[in-house]
Amino acid sequence: MDFSVVHLQRIFEIIRVTSVHRLNRYLKSDIVRAEAPEYEDDSERRLPYQSTILLWGPAARISLHVQFDLQTAQLLAEQASANTPLRGDQTNIEALAKDFISEFSNLHAGHLRSLFSRHQLNFGLSLPLVKVVASKLPPQTTTEGVYSVRWNLVCGANILRCSADVDTRQSYDLSSTAASFEQALVSERADVQSESGDIEFF
């Protein structure tokens, strides 16, 4: 297998591992797991809202996306608050539910940035943006130099549909950072195992 493909798989694994780790810590649980999406094409099954956050640096440009519905976001937000119901009118409850996913995106990306920086990989970080997902998306296109991965975060009956895009078009030399990403993955695995034992990934 081409080295760059192996290297990208390491980056994808770091992103998936940290998403599980961060959501478990946010929910104060250890039941979140990552699963392969049941649909090959995102257009076959979309959720109405999406949170997006961006990391960028010399090693790569990484976009993280979380698709969700309000009911799932509300249930997870309440679980994170010791099962305390969200209060207020429906508009306020929906805003709090969206804020929960936005904060999770921020925690996930912020943890990745901190993890990478400990291994000499410097990234900037945007603010998370929550938007309505279009009911009809244009045909999916493939862009040379942009690589994507999709996975589901499953917490009981609740599912968040996650994806990440790694953009290497700006003449980034992935091979020069391979050791640093590998060390970051080993470090994160060790942290996860010390807290909650082994986590299985597809």
C-alpha cells in the first residue's frame, strides 16, 4: 500500500478515536462507540443539522462535521447534565440542543489541536458553525488531494453521523510529519486505555 494512504489512515484513526474519547468524557460515560455508517452514500440518509469546525496547519487542513437531529442532541445534552431536562420554551430547548453539539465539536477539535501540538504539529482552530443541511445536495464530486472518512458515534439508541475531510492540496508534505502523527495516535490510545480500557473500531 502506498505510504501516503497508510499515513492518511492513521490520521483518520486519530480523529475517530478522539471523537469517542471526547464524547464519552462530555457525557461522563463509557458507552459511546464508533461504527461504520450503514449507508454508503451520505445522500441516502441525512440528518437535518450539521456542525462544522476547521483545523488548519502545515501538515493538513482538516474539516470535522457532525450531523444530528434535535431530539438526539437534546437527549445527549440532558445526559451530560446528569439527566436534567433542558428548560425553557421549545425555541430555547432547540438552541440549547444545538449548543451541545457545537460544544462537542469544539471540544473534539480542541483536543486534536492540543494532542497534535504536543507532537510538534501546529494547527489553527475555527469556531464551530451549526447550519441546516440542505434537503437536496448536489452530486458528490471527488477532489484530488482531499480525502474523507465517515463514521457514526453511537450512544445507546442515539446516533451522530460524523465525517472528516483532510485536504492536502497546499503542497503539504505528509511524509515529513508521519512520525509525529503516529506518536499522537499512540499517545491518544494510551490515554483512552488508561481511562476506560480498550475501544474497538471498525
